[in-house]
Amino acid sequence: MKLNKKVWIPAVVLLVLTVTAVLILGRRSSDKTTYTFEEITRGDFENTVDATGTIEPVTTVEVGTQVSGIIDQILVDFNDHVKRNQLMAVIDTTLLSVQVSDARAGVLRSQAQFDQAKYNYERTEKLFQQNLLAEYEYITAKSNYQSALSSLMSAKNSLERAERNMRYAFIRSPIDGTVIYREVEEGQTVASSFQTPRLFLIAEDLSKMEIHALVDESEIGLIKEGQSVRFEVQSHDEKQFTGMVRQVWLQPETVQNVVNYTVVVDAENPEGLLLPGMTATLDFVVEQKKDVLMVPVAATKLQPTESMMKTMFENMRKRFEKAGRDSSGAAGRTPGTPGAGRFAGAGGGMPSMGFGGGMGMGMQGNGNFAILWSVDEKKHLQTYPVRTGSTDGRHIEIIPMPGMKIEPGLKVIVSIESDEPPAEQRTPRMGFGRRPF
């Protein structure tokens, strides 16, 4: 039986078209792309360096003792305010008073011996001058006199030392301040043979505190003297305190194989909320800018797909051609230079878009350049070349290229979910004619 060509040929064509449509639609359905958008904002920008530190009084004095003995009295306690030369504690003076008495007795004994030696010396000196006494006896009397004089001076020094030790038994405050620590109790024995034991710790002025913060070596170069600092403490997490960098210590400190440097921050404490030993969380204000355009950092590090790259190249071509037509209409052709009229505004080459050299896959380009991606009302992809500035880790400052109008509220793509693989990393060639993109 013969098939009717009028029926067979349309059936085959219909089958082919059906299979082709299924394949095309199936492929399109598999290449689904979803964008996540965030808006460009305008506001104040701040770049900070985070650190932690310990709050300490600006000036502290350790009060100790230079004599050994038993603590007889303690006259101050924790948090007491003391004045300069105020009596704080007394060490038992029984043995010390005995030493003073012995020293005084030694002075009396030495004084008597000195007086006798002096009388003998003066008498022999007169006889020697009259040639009534041998020279040997004169020298002996003079030697005894000088020896008695030195013994008297030594005895007086011993008495002075004993009396001073007696005064050291009365522990007095060297400064005006607050007792923030006490380490002894009444009846406790203190010994000062090797080192001075610490009895009290006095803070001079708790209305002014300092913070010793550890800053990583990778960020210490951003810290300068006079820099403003914000910090918080756990006991007053609803309140924010301020301070200023006073000094950066050059001596490094290694913590878990990480090199840190100590930064000293001055902080006012008029309300007395900051206590010694508190842990502070600090933000060193490295940079502040007012009224700048900002986008999330992710928008400048977007990984475009191949189709997005093609769209970008097409948009660039259109911009270049438009710039060339505008330039040609304004300046005309330069005789002897083919095509110069098209790109007279770009010095005879392509119009400058501010990209510098090539651009990587993240579209950051060389230096601080980036490409922002957006979608217009017709769902068409649009690109916006920008310069990037400071960043706080979450947002980054952007500066539109000349001729690019970017307003706050513009929604830009920050992430892509697509079945299409990302474009291969390469440097696009922004040319015309036979040179491929």
C-alpha cells in the first residue's frame, strides 16, 4: 500500500518540529537562573578595627614594707579613699624599739670613747709641739682619735637606720587615691629579706582609666595616636563608651602563634561604671566618610555566567558605538586617520570606560574597579562600572564612572543560583570589527 505524500510529508515535518520544540523547551527549563537583589544605599560610612582589652587605672602604686614583722593594725579596707601620708597599717614595733635603744646606747658608748681619744690627742699634740714627747706617741694618739671619730659616726648612722626602720613600721599612703586591693590581715607576718611584699594597691584616680588592647600585626598599621575608639563592657552592654589612642607599644606579644601589639587607650570614667580588670570590646575608628553610596561587598564580587558575560559585552558594544556616534557628530573625522571621527572623544581609540586593564571573573578589575549587575523594567540585564573605596567587611563604598548615573534604591544582584556554569576567567577584549569579545 502506498502512503499518500500529502499526508506523510506534513506528519514527518510535524514530528521533527515537535521533537525540536521539546528539546529546546527542555533545555530552557533546565537553565533556570535566580537572582538575589539588594539596594544601593547612601549614608555615613565607617571603617573600624576590632580588638579586646583589659581596663586598668591610669596610675597605680603598690604599697609595701621595708621592714619585717607582724601586722599589728590595718586601718583601711577595700575601696577606701586615702590621702597622701595617711596611716594605713602598723607593724609590731617591739623589736624595732629595742633596736633603737641599742643604737642609742652604741652612740653614747662611741661618744665617750671619742671624747677620751680627743682629749689624749690634744694633750699629746701640745707636748709634741714643745718637743717633750716622742713622735711615735703623737701618731698613736692621733690614730686613736680618728678611729674613735669613725666609730661615733657609724654609731650615729646605726641609730638613724633604727629610727627610720621604726618609722617604716607605720605604713602610709604615698598618694591620694583609692585602695583597690589589700593583701594582708592583722596578725600576718611579712618578711622583706628578698623583695618588698605588697600590702596594698592604690589607684590614683578612677575617673580616668586606660585600656590595654591587643591588636593583630596585620591591622596594627591602621592604628595611630589620637585615633578615636568606641568600646563596650559586658556589665553595661546598653551603653557605649568612647576613648582615644594614647600609645602603641613596640614590644610584641605572641598569643597562640599570633603576633599582637598592645595599644593603650585613654577613657574617661566620670560615672565610675568602668572598673579595673573589666574586659572591653573595642572598635578603633580607622576611617569615616559622610553621605557616600554603598553596596554589599557581595555585589562587587559576583561570579557571572556565560550568558551574563555576553549580555555585558553587548551592552558595552552599544555604549561604545553610541559614544563613537556622538563623538563623530561633534568632532567629525580627522583627515588621514580612518575611523578617527568615531572615537575622537577617546583619543583615537575606544572610549575610556575607566576599567584600566583587564577584568577578572569577579569583575573587580585592576585596582579598585568593579561591575555591578542589575535588571531593568523589561527584565534585561544592565551593568554599571564603578570604582570601589573603603569597606567595613559588609558594605563597600562605590563611586560611579563618568557618565554612569547610579541612584540610591537601585537593586543590584548580590548572588546567583543558576544551572548554567560560571563564565571562565579571562580578560575580555573590548574591541570592534573582527576582534572577538
